Amino acid sequence: DAGITQSPRHKVTETGTPVTLRCHQTENHRYMYWYRQDPGHGLRLIHYSYGVKDTDKGEVSDGYSVSRSKTEDFLLTLESATSSQTSVYFCAISALGHPNTEAFFGQGTRLTVV
Amino acid sequence: GIQVEQSPPDLILQEGANSTLRCNFSDSVNNLQWFHQNPWGQLINLFYIPSGTKQNGRLSATTVATERYSLLYISSSQTTDSGVYFCALPLYGNKLVFGAGTILRVKS
């Protein structure tokens, strides 16, 4: 199994509070991604990183920010959580950004905003 | 952007039956991945298949890139095959675009 650890695995938070989710990898892969999974939508890309301090937006980036200060860690922050951000969040890694590269996923974080 | 459609959306099988899941996509692609999400939510890589056919035990996958579809075959299904099956296509930067998934329930 790819060495990807997400923390926390479950979190309940109140509307308006900041939340940070962490993705830690031991594979030394350059590319890291955050996706969210909602019923009927499959997974959708929030943000991704193509190197330390290099990040870009995905399809559903509004309300989220990310940071990557070292290769192994990719943080996703909800500055002020809303109920629409209740979802399951997955981190993924990829050795390269080329499409001919397999991506691997962490175990997910279930976030509930009440 | 690229569109990915999976069918059927739901499938119920009796244990031991065979099934075929389909993934259609709107643009030419360099690659395609199939995933199984088990009932505990974990995403498991099944196949990484730009074209042709691959087999892994009771599962096999075929991608016909020129006709923009991929098929996932499950033979002699088992209850442990239950879950959601996703296909996903990579864009630039290996950003994946997912289909909505096929929910499979295998009954004993």
C-alpha cells in the first residue's frame, strides 16, 4: 500500500470555525491532491500541488486553501467551515504529473459541519 | 471539460454471477484508472489501463481509446466485491476526473 496518512479520520466542527486536514506521505512523490466526495458526484478536485510551495486550484476550490511547506505534507484548510463543506475528503499522490502515472489515495477524512 | 459517464448507476447481483460495468468518456485520453471503493470507504486501485486488456484474478478491464470507452468485467462475483466502482481519467498534471460511479451489491 502507498504510504499515505490522513488526519484526522473523522471530525465534527461548527459552522464558522477554521479546520485543517493533513495529508502525510512517505513515498517522496512530487504531486499531491485533495479531492472531495459527495453523493452523485464521484470525487472532485479541490487543490493540488506540483512541488513544495507550488499549488494550484482545482474544480471546487472556493472556500479552501492549501499549503505545502515540505514534500511529505499537504494541508487543506477551511478558513470558515460551512455546512456545504460536509463531505469526505481524500488525499492522493502521484510520482509525476504525467497522465501515464498511477495515482494512489489515502483513507479519507469524514468532515461534518454542524 | 472532459465528461465521464458510468453505467449502470446501480447493480444488484447474486453471488456467483458475472457483470460488466461501463465507462464512457468524451475526449481522447492517455490513460484511465479503475477504482473500487469498499464499504469502509477505502479507494483501492484496480487497473491502470490506457488501452487494451488487463486481467487480475476474477477482474479484467478493457479500454478502447479510439471509441472512448472502458469496460470492467467481474466474474463469479463475491460479497466482498460490493461497493462503488469508479473510473477516472487524468488531465494535465495527472488531475483525475471521476465518473459518478456504479454501486454494486452482491447478495449471498
